[in-house]
Amino acid sequence: MSHSLLPQYWYVIAEARELTQQSVLSRTILDESLACYRDSQGKVVIAQDRCIHRSARLSSGTVSDGNLSCRYHGWVYGDSGKIVSIPCEGGEEFASQCGMKAKTYTSIEQDGYVYVCLKPGEHTPPRPMTLNELGSVWKGRVRLQNRFQNSLSNCVENYIDVPHTAYVHHGIFRKPRGEPLRTTVTRHEGRIDITYHGERLNLGTFSMFLNPQGSEIEHTDHFFAPNVTSVHYKMPGGYRYSISSQSIPVTAMETMVYTDISYDFGVWTPFAAWIVRRQAQEVLKQDIDILNEQGRNIDKYGERFYTTSADLIHTLTSEIISGMRSGITPAEISSETKEITFCV
Ligand code: FES
Ligand SMILES: [Fe+2]
């Protein structure tokens, strides 16, 4: 674990609106327990969830006007996690002289998210990818949070896995039609680009509206190591729909997922948010059910997978993620372009 590259990357810890000067959030990322709040300047403080005095949890303390008091002996943490008061030493004067501080982590606010980097190092990007770079900037937007009892790798696999959609999301998304789908997959330095050729997406309930002729659509998927995927559909009439998923490794078998959906349905865009949110959450609930079930079996029997060539995308993503867990950089993993055909 110690040489894993994963702690060097940026992970969403919360939505920016969730962090305030009056409350403390408890989060776990890569098994590290974190307490987060905003200090009196409004700046995000992400501290190891452990009081430096006697190791009580900071996240079970209270925050008022940007000062966090530990619930055990009342030590107060202020701006940037500095100790500003030690009550049993008479309060603030002693504390200001001692210069003690919680262990804190680097954070960045971007796109309405707060990101943390646990261990900045040579592989740490200057900032997280923006939603703009992920292509999630159409007129309509919906944001969702969900928790999965499964690994980062299996969650990532799911978001860019087409075959399951006909089964898990039967009717909402696709129906099994047994039609071959030609796919080009390219991997280069921690990035995987997937292009589907000649797909005629059957969007179930929405096909009447989104793709009434059942014509060919444009569909590309992407993976950005270690934890981001994006999926893009463009309908023949110009309507667009994109889903970006940031999967946050909480523990080995728990993953928090922040989903950003953006869409452009022309004149219908302003009216679509409610139905897009409802539909997306329904689809995600189906994914949670199947991934949690898979997770329970993995806990019981270990991760024993039988893989065919139709599983190429998962093989390529999991090689990158497991490589990074053992200190291998994405650049050290082979670049390749392959064409596969599978039936959906
Ligand atoms: S353990 Fe936090 S104040 Fe003592
Ligand atoms: Fe799914």
C-alpha cells in the first residue's frame, strides 16, 4: 500500500456547498479518516480525523464560526487547523504560543467540488480534471452522489460497460437485441478512449423523443486514470447527453461516486432536469444493486473472473488501476489500439 500511486491523485471529498463554518463532515478516502470544515476565512480545512491531544475523532466535535472543538477535552482548531485554544491551560494565550496544528491535507475547490490530495508527489496533477475537459458542460446539468460496496476498479468497469445495460437496465436503457457492435479501444498513458461504430441506441422510454427513427448515434466513452469516466451520446437530431463519474476509493470494497450529467435537448432542455435526475437515479440504483451483490460475492469467494475478449475494456482499465496500486505508472503500461465486436 505504501508505494501505491493512488494517494497522489485528486479525489472529491464533498460538494463545495456541503462544507460550512458551522459543521464538520466525516469522510474516508483510501482508508484515511478525514474531518472537514471551513475555517473563519471560509477556507476548506481537511484534517486527519484525530485530535492531536488524545486522538478523539475531530469529526465528532462541533464547529462554530469556523472553529472546531474536540468533544473530549475541548481543544479548539481554527484557521488552517491551528490550535487556537486549550481550555484546561486557560484558553487562547497558551495555545497561541505553542504553535500546534492538526495534520492537514491539500485541497482545491473546482466545479462546485472540494478535492483533496492525500500525498502530493511527482505524479500529482496541478489540479483535478475540470468538467469542461470531461465534456460535461451542456446547458442542462444534474449532479448525483451514490455509495457502492465494491472496488474502484469494478465501479469504473460498470460505468463504461455496454453489455450490462441491456440486462441490468432492461427497458430503461437498452433491450438485448443480439446485434454486433463494432468498437475501437485505444489506451495511452492512463487514458482509454472507446468509440462505438454504427450504434442504434434503443433508449427505452425515451427513444420516441430522443431518437424516434432509431438512427445511428455517436457514442464515445473515456477513462482517465485512476478514477474518472465519461460517456457521451450524440443523437442524429443534435441532442446530446453526457455522464461523467468520479469514483472515490473509500476503502478496498467501498466507493463513493459523484455523477455529473449534462444534456442539450434543444428547446426541451429547461424542462428536462426533473426527469433526467429521476431516470439517472433509477439507473444508478440498479447499478448499486448489482455491484453490491457482486461485492458480497467477492468478499466471500475472492475476485475470480473469467474474461473473454468482449471484456477488453475492463482488462485495460483494471491493469492501469492495479498497476497504480503497486507503484506502476500508467506510462509504463503498454499503449495499444484494438478493435473488438460484441453483441448487445
Ligand atoms: S482528545 Fe481532543 S481535546 Fe483531548
Ligand atoms: Fe449501469
